[in-house]
Amino acid sequence: MPTITFTGDILPSERINKITGGDFSACFSKAHKLKNCDYLAGNLETPVAGEEMLYTYERFRFNSPTGILDALKNCGFDMLTLANNHCMDRGEEGIVKTLDNCHKYGFDTIGIYSSEAERDTTFVKDLNGIRVAFVNYTYGINTFVHKKTVEHPYMVNLLQPEETTPGAIHLLNDYTQIAEDLKRIHIDKSPEYEYVKPHLEKLEADIKKAKQSSDYVIAVIHNGGQYIREVDPYSIYMAEKIKEFGADIIVGHHQHLIQKSDFTDGYTKIYCLGNLFCDNRIVSDGCYFDEPLFNVAFHLTLDKDENGKIKAKQSFSIYTTMTDDRGLPVVIDSADVIKIKNETYLRMEILRYANLFAGQEKYTQVQERYEL
């Protein structure tokens, strides 16, 4: 019975890159419990394309030292999902170099590709005799900032055309605007829909092909409006489409906040796990807990019965990203946080986020595990 664990976004900043000097080991030194699974996957939301392409120097143009890969490998990560809005921050050359570096460190990667043959090959992992297929797509690639579009479409799995081009819904818009754009393009089928249709057809074909070659299909989706607590209409619409196409579960990233999941009719749609690792320092005062950030590690345990049917058991942990005396984010299981600083407000925050993510009836597992 293999267990797959998914974490939230991994997002180094310019400030963190400078402080670490490329050595991120301290940031993940307390995250040892993440290794307690058979396969650990995280969304790396930055290119790792080498110093010659310049490290992160502005808000929407990321590139990080390979030290982040070293730290993630030592932390136990097996897979990095790379279809996200920052994957083209150093262009197509950055995609090739990022993939080269990830593979040098032994990571499985999905979502971006250096050749058409790679993109057209379904990624299937055999985990204790269960064939698990992974499909990874993003809503966009920050075209509105760097003005780049993908010249070789096989390089990035896109749910829709690049931002600022016909058919694209810009998810940095407010909730109302996203709803209006969704209705016009997707529901009412405006002429712009013809630009969207090939992306949806490719997504559907990928999922159906994955079902033919595996026992279980996981769709990892980078989608949704940033810093919006309520799930936006486009994310809800796309999750329903992905369910229709045949994926067995949806795991989402990008919003940078824990969002409420949907378990309707026994089907799991996870919209956002939050940020596992990012720059959460607000005040540089040397405090250990100067702005704790809460996020989810989602655990999926699969079992195959004698008829070949897959049964999936789901659980989750709440992680806290703290700030150390150098100003670095440090990832730690919240159970260990309570041992370090057993304060009522922290216990209540852990329970609040567990309740937000999974609802009242499911969050009691966190209450019992952490003895809160």
C-alpha cells in the first residue's frame, strides 16, 4: 500500500537566495517527517536554470540556485511538478536547463518538457505494484510580465492560451471579472473559445491516455487566483472538467493560501495546499516565530484488491513555515511546533486551517494526531 504525499508550493525569493548563499539545507532541516511516505511530490515554482541566466531579481522573474534541489533531495522529495506560471521566467532555454538540473539530482519531473516525444509519453510510476499516472497542467506562464509566449507548444502543458492572448482568463483579476470571463468564453462559447478548445482537447486526451496505461490517475493542476481565500469560478469549472475527463483525483496549487477542498460524492478536488516554502518574513526583528505560515501535506495511500480495483485512503498534516534568526523560512510539522512553542493561539490556528482545508468532520484527525 504505497503512500504518496503532496506538498504546497516551493517558492524561494531573491532575499532567501541571497541569505542562503545557495545552501537551503537549514530551511528543510526540521521537515524530516515529510520522508514518511513512499513518494513525495512538490510544486517547484521557480526555474533552476543556472547563475548565468541571473537569479531572481524582480517579483515575477524567478530563477534559483541548484542548492534548492540539493535541499529538496535530502528532504526526501522524489517528484517536482513544474507546470506553473513561473516555468517560463527564463524562457524556453530556462526550461531546458531546469529540466537538466532536476534530472541531474534524480528527480522525476512533469508538466514541462524539452522534446515533443517526452511530452507525449505518459508519466507512470510503479509504486509497490500499483501503476500511478501523473498529469500536470498550468493556467498560464506570466506572459503579461515577460511578454513571452511558448514557441514550441510541447514545452508547457497549458490549460488555456497564455495571458494577454485571445481566450485567456487572467486569474489576477478579481473574482467577479473571472466569473464574467468564464461565462463569456467557456459557457456562452464566444469566438475566443476556439483558442481554448485545443488546450482542453489535449488535457482530455492526456487523461484518457493515462487511464489506459495505469491503475490510478492524479491530475496536478496549477490554477486559481492568488491570495483569494474563496475558490474562484474558473478553478471550480476546470476541476469539474478534469473529473469529467476521468482523473481519479485533483491536487491543486498556486493560490498561496490553504483553500477549502471539495469531497462531494466521494470525489476529491484539492484546490490549494498553500505554500510549503516561501518568504514569509514581514518584520525583520530576529523573532523565531515572526509570521508563521500554515500549509497542508496531503497523504494518499493506495491499495489494490483482488479484482484490481483501487481503494484510496486520504489523510493530511498541517505544516508550519517559521522564520529563524537569519530570517530564513524553516519548514516543520505543526506537531513539532507545539513542542517548541506550546501556545494557545498556535494550537487554534492549526485547527482552524485543518478545518478550512477539510471541513469539520475531517479535521478531527489533526486534532487527535497533535493532541490539541
